[in-house]
Amino acid sequence: MLELSEGLNSLINKSRIREWIGVSGDMKKWMLLIVIILIVSITVALSTKFHYPELPFENKTKYEVANLGSTSNLPLSKVTQQDGYLWFVTDDSKDLAEQSLKKRMTQNGWEFVDQQELNYFFKKDDEKIVIKCQQWTNNYLLFQLPMGL
């Protein structure tokens, strides 16, 4: 009888605690549903890379560019061409990406002349070009090369 009384008191105390907290069984179900929806929403949002900065070109998504930069075995991966420029992406460090760019240009007969911040100057015979680089995110660099290189 004592055990039954203790069990009943425990049940009553739990009911009082629930009333005091204000969380019923239905409320718990709604809270769980909201948490699940929130987790799914955050996962979808992060996988689409919506939080990345805007791209300087329009015909590729942030997800496509980030995926190419992180999965490609090439030091500089061609992303797209638009408005007379080729765009490349890399997830290499700035120093390694710079070496890859200079090597690519040298292989195509261009001579490195100068660098000012993230602009690289090359010449070939009487022709001079500027290749612009920009830090897209903390992990990715974008290079803008004139067409035909």
C-alpha cells in the first residue's frame, strides 16, 4: 500500500511539475516538430551555400563553384566564361594559387611582370594583360582571365 501511495504521489508531483512548467504532451510534440523543421532548414540552407557572398558572374550557383573548388584535382579549375573573361576557382592557399597561375601563364608563353595586391601583370611580346584575383570566401579564390589564355 505504501508503494502505491508513493507512486501516486510521484505521479501527482510530475503532473504538478508539468502544470508548473506549462508543457503538456501535445506541446512537447509541437516543440519536437519545430526543432526537426529547424534542423532540416539549417541543413538545407548550409548545403546550398546561400550564406556565401555573391559571385561576380551569373551563370553558376554558389554551390556549383564551391563544389568545383573543393573537389577538383586541378590547381585552378575553370568555372565559366562570361563577358569576355574566363573564371577559375581554387581552394588552395593564396601562395599556392599564385604559383599555379604563374606556371600556367609561363607555359602559354607569358612572362610575369608585376603584382599589385591581387592583380597580376603579364606580358607577351607587345601585349600586356592583367589577371584579377579576388578572395571569394575564406576558403576560395576566384581568378578572372581574359579570353584566349
